[in-house]
Amino acid sequence: MGYLMADPGLIRAVETIQQARILCPPHPQQRAFVRMMSGEIKWLRGFILEETPSKYKKIAELVCRELRKIDGLRFLEPEGGFYVFFDIREFMEDSKKFVGGLLREWQVALAPGVDFGMEGWVRLSYAPAVEEPDKLVEGIERMKKFIDSLR
């Protein structure tokens, strides 16, 4: 854990390397995982292949249900994973400005779409709160209030 104070260009480069480093486990760990999953640890296999996807599907449905309550908000319904991208161009063009304002005014942290090549869109990750759906609902309610203030 740590922090970095540097030129914004350098920070962006470090972020890119760090994301690649933690999002893509090295080959030996991948092989160990495959071996473990095909072995005798049946509870782990069930947890990873059945229980976890079911839990994330329910949370994704909850998030989409809550996002539908925001007039004019278009979003891409997830078919897996733990992210939802939504279009903010009706309210604001700059995704960094949008997420900055939302964080500053309502303490809700989202990722700007420009970081994913999708300016005008924002990414909401529901992974951190999968065990606390009430926090997701509250965050989306705060997001709705922020969007209403932009109209």
C-alpha cells in the first residue's frame, strides 16, 4: 500500500502498469488455480462456479433496477462481471468532471469512461459492495440527486 506524488503523466503510466499487474495473474498462479479447481476441493469449485456468479447476478439485477429509476439514464446491462457502464452525455459531456463532482458533492466514487476510451460514459463497479446491497442502493440514490442537480 502507498501513494505517489508525481507529474500526472507519470501517475497515469504507473496506474496503467499497476492495473495490468493485478488484473492478470501470472501463468504459474493460473495453472495452480486450474489444478485446484479440478481436484477434490468440491466446496471451492461450487463457491466459485455457482454461488459467486449467482450472488453477482442478483446484485447486477438490483443495480439495473435502481438505475432505471433515473430519468434519461441509458446504461449497458451487464451479462457478467461486476461493472455497469452508463451514458452521462444527456447531463454532462466530461466523464472526469462528472465523477469528480459526484465524489466531491455526494461521496460516491465511480470511474470516468474516458479511462476506458468511452468519453461521455461512466463505470460503476458493484464488486466492492456485493455483500452490502444497501450501500449500492444509497450510492445510486445519491447519484440520482447529483444528476437531478445537473438538469
